[in-house]
Amino acid sequence: MQKWEKALDKFMQDYVNKPWFEGAVLCGSYSTGNQNKFSDIDVVIVGSNDIGFQEKSNRYVDGFLMEYTINPIYKVQEYMKSGKDKNRMIDQFMYAYGVVLYDKHGVIKKLHQQAVRDLKAKIKPLSKYSAEFVKYHLWDRYDELQSLNHDGFHTDLTYWSLVKELIVAYYDFNCLPHVSWSKIEKILTNKDFAKRYHADKLPDKKFTTLLLNCFNAKQKEKMSAIDKLYKHVMKSGGGFEIGQFRGKHKIEKR
């Protein structure tokens, strides 16, 4: 066993004999073999439905930082349903692709099966109403960025915030499963890394090129780079004309 595996085993001994303990899954970089000196060891622990508490904590064990959560089964199921509804299936990725450490009564196996079904299911497109408001928000943020640039103010914060929002919108417009945004550059540039993170549904090559251009642009090139990415994302969402925006929908009369 490697040192980190010994530390993980030592950590788990505090839980495996608890009466409420159902199982545990190793997630994150250590589960894929992509860890480095900055990586913590991510563990999700599942308890019985009568556990009576939730926990998200960190602690060091033999020099390794354990980042762990403890949730009853029904809470995990709630998070998975909510994530599926919002196309933010973080929990599904953990239970579908994590390394099973313990599974006393088959609970982890059932969560794994549900996670796999959710990830294979077709992602529902945004409603026309929601999509229009997403595009309006992107237009508003881009307009703010242009104004700041025109007046000579710092634009970096707004620039990077908009880049992130354009990524999210593109994935939603195109019914792609969300990925870890902190790892998106590695996912888009390294096929082996993408495979390890099960990112088999990737954006079109033009989007990837335009996004990487935003990452690599020098200060004087940033406005041109983000303008091209913005236009591509808006086009992928069906196009947008601010003068034709109408955010109207029916509500209950009172």
C-alpha cells in the first residue's frame, strides 16, 4: 500500500464499525490517479436514513488532508434528483465513477446504478423562456465589459466571470453534461485526462478553440477573443437581438 492508501484506511477505521455506516466511495483526483502535491483525498460516506446528522469536514491523517462528507441515503438521493433537474450532476459522477471502499448492504451499488442511469439519460433542453433570460444576462454582462473597457477601467474580473458564464450557457444550450470548470482546460486539451474524468461528450471544435483563445489571450487581445466566444455561444443558443427581447410569461391572477 502507498502512504496515502494507508492514511485513507486509517481514516476509515473511525467509521466502518459505526452502527449507522452503510458505505464509502473515494472520489476526486486520487480515484483517477491524477493527484499531485496539492490534492486532498475526497471521500463520500453514506449512513442509514436514521443517522440524524450531516457532516462536511476536513482533517489531516498522517499528513494527508481528508475532505469528507457524511449523508444519509435519502439526502444523497435528493441531491442526485436536484442535480439531474439542474444538469449539475456532481453526485452522479461521484457515485458512478468513484472507487467503492465499503458497501455493507448494497446501498452504494444501488446509488451507483441510479447515477449511471441519470448520466446516460438525455439532458432536457432549457425552456425557451429560460434560454432567453440566459442570453439576456450574457448580453448584459458583455455590455458591462465593453463599457468598462471603453472607459479605461480594469476588466479582468468581469472578463473571467463572463468566460465562466459563457461556458455554462454553452453546455446548457447544447445539452452537454457539466464538467468541473477548474479542470475544463485539461479536459479540452488532453484526451487521456478527459477520458479519466469520463468527459466523453465534448463541445464542438470551434467552441474549444475560441475558449482556449480566451485563456491564452494577451491583455490587448482579450476583447477580441471574448467577442468571438460570446457570438459563438449566442448563436449556439439560437441567436439574440436585444431590441427584440421580451421576457413575458403567464402567471396566476390574484
